[in-house]
Amino acid sequence: MRFAISVHGGPYTSQSSHSALNFAHALLAEGHELYRVFFYHDGVYNGSSIMAPPQDELDLYSEWRALAQEHHLDLVVCIASALRRGVIDRTEADRYDKAASNLGDVFTISGLGQLIDAALNADRLVTFRV
């Protein structure tokens, strides 16, 4: 079965990101396909490469990054949500004349059309909300 996941909660403000990550691991372990993970609202913070949680806490950015690299996953952050929250890639940093970017290299920034595409191309869209 082909799944898509939408993550709406920030990495350390709710359980949604951790639950989505666990769900992604479980469905891939069972042989299902993960079409796309779309990060929306505060979920875009999962793509910030400058998070530095304490050593005794799960590093959710690194976990999403490792999962994406291992399984060649499409991790997309919503551009409108990301810009509002200061999560930007190099292209957007240049466009808005910002000194730095912080979106991790395995994440892409795009619009809600990618969420609609995921819903249309997956058998199931599972949303993890706050």
C-alpha cells in the first residue's frame, strides 16, 4: 500500500512528529511505500538543520534525515508555513535577502500542491496533528 504523511506539529512541542516518524518506520518495515512526507504549520520546524536537542533526547531532524536518505523519501515543507517561521532554503534566503538558510539538505520547500498531489497518489494520507 502507498502512504503519504502530513505532519502539523513541531518537533518538540507535541508528539506528532515523533509519532509520524515511528509510523513511517513501521510502514516501511512492513513493506509499504511512503510516497511523501509533507510538513505543514509548525511541522516545518522538523526541517531546520540548526536544531540541537540535548544528547539524551531524540534528534528528530537527524532521524528524519536518516530515514529519507535510507529510503530515498520525498520530505517537503510548506513554503508559506516555512517562510512565516524562518525555515528557509538558500533560494528563499537569496530572494528575501536573508543572511542564512537553515532548511536541511534532504528537505525541499514547496507549496500545498505537493500535499494535494500526495493525497491523490497515495492510497492513504495519514495526518499527525497537534
